[in-house]
Amino acid sequence: MTHSEKTRITIYGCGPDEAAQFRELAPSFGVLPVITDTAVSEASSELASGSRCISISHKTPVTPATLHALRAAGVRYISTRSIGYNHIDVEYAGSLGILVENVSYSPDSVADYTLMLILMAVRGAKSIVRRTDAHDYRLSEVRGRELRDLTVGVVGTGRIGAAVLDRLRGFGCRILAHDTRPTDRPDTAVEYVLLDELLRQSDLVTLHALLTTATHHLLDRQRLARMKDGALIINTGRGGLIETEALVDELESGRLGGAALDVVEGEEGVFYADCRNRPIASKALLRLQELPNALITPHTAYFTDRALRDTVENSFINCLTFESGNQYG
């Protein structure tokens, strides 16, 4: 097959690992990939010339001006290498004649990481590691807890939330769940309840909802105040699910027991960058990192070998399905 017969797809914001995967898999899909580490933007839209389909990273917000420039360059389809859409106005893109779709990847990547954060939060791992790094080998003044003694609330039971539920069953804890579309699978180990009831009863709450206008600040100041004293919060979904300033207040006061966050409001331009020698504008993020009961990681839960390969494969599949005219079925 010649280059002229191959489907041309421009792939924006591509890191070295992703680029290697795209190049390795492209021949088997009959794709000519145009790979750049440059983020998608109005200025970089010309790189998409000749590509009806593009693939973008979740790391960069896509502005209306960028969408207009992409439309002018001939783009009709955007595949975002993420499950969430919050970095792009899907409806506005649609009004310009551009279809936007996400990709699926192994839910186990985020589910495994979520369980790691849960266990680290329950055992106060951040303080333990910090003390050990400082050669203080005494036992902590605060004992850890065991999951089987706790009630765990899972907010959002899509593919990732369901994978978290599967893992939690093995720990013998009481499991509550909340979803706007609860599963109809019979499951005696999981009790679906209203969100406020879940917050009232849970010792630990883990978030797996998509970020939309309806779920922005799902845990706002009022809902955080309804949580049990000493409760823990885990977030591997999106930072905007939590009203961060309110969370900081609850943690600083000691009313909430702790938080383990892989995503934080204001992470854009900070996470995935080397900020050792530059100021960070988000005071809330800096304060969270100072707190001994708040563990922050840089939006890395999804980053596994298998999930990366799934993302690349499904980016190609999405684009080729669109090109074939079968994007709706």
C-alpha cells in the first residue's frame, strides 16, 4: 500500500512513548500518522491540513478559535485520547460540523491506582514515607485502619467505577455506590443509595464520575460538610468534581481525615511539566501538597503499558470508523 492510499491522521501532543506506539501500530491499520509533540491550537492547526481526522491529548484545552481553525484546515473528526471530554466543548464542535469522540482503555489501570491510593490514605502512607525519608523510624502517633472495618462509597459506576467495585469486594468492606444510571446487575455486595446518603455513611469516598456541567463541584462545600468526621476522599476522575478551596478548609481544620488526589483543579499547565524552578499559581494545590494528610499525584493513574496501547489502537479505530462512514454503528 502506498502513502497516497493510506488514511492520514494528525496526532497532536504526542509524548515519546505514545509516538513510538503510534508508529509501531500505524502500518497494521493502514494509517499514515503525522505525529507532533506540539499541542493542538489555533497556531498549530495547519499541521492538520490534509487530515480529516485528528487525535488530541487530554492535557490541552481546545478553544473555540482552535476548533474554527481546525474546521478551516479540513478536520471533521477529533478523537481525544481520554475518557473525559471536559477539555473540549463537544456541542460547539458539533455546530461546526466536527464530531468528537473519546477512547476506551483498560479500566484496570485507573482501578488499580485507585486501590493503591485508597490503601495509602487508610494507612497514612504520605506521613510514613516522609518521616522515613527524614530517618525518623518511630511509629506514627496515628494508627492505620483496615478496609474491612470501613464503609466505602463509590461515586460513578461506569467501566472504571465498576472495576473499583470488583477490587473492593475482596477486602470485605461495606460498599455503597451512587450513579445516575445504576447497574441493573444483581449484586448483593453493593448497595446503591442517593449521593447525600452515601456521603453521610461512608468512611471513604472515591470519585469516578465524568466531569460535566452537572457534576462540576459535585462535592461542593455543602456536600463536603455532610461527610463523616474523619472521612477520606479519593479522586482519580477529574479535579473539577471537588470544590478545592472547600476541601482545603476541611482538611486544614482536621474535620476530614485526608485526601488522595490524582487530579486537582488548576492542574493545567502544572501537571506534566517540570515546575522545580518556576512558580506555581495555584495556591490550593501548593497548600494541599503541604498538608500531611493530602497525597497528590500528577494525573498519572491511567499511565500503564496496556492502557497506552489500548489508547493508541482505539484512536486509530475511531478515526478509521469515522472515515468508513460507520461512526454511528
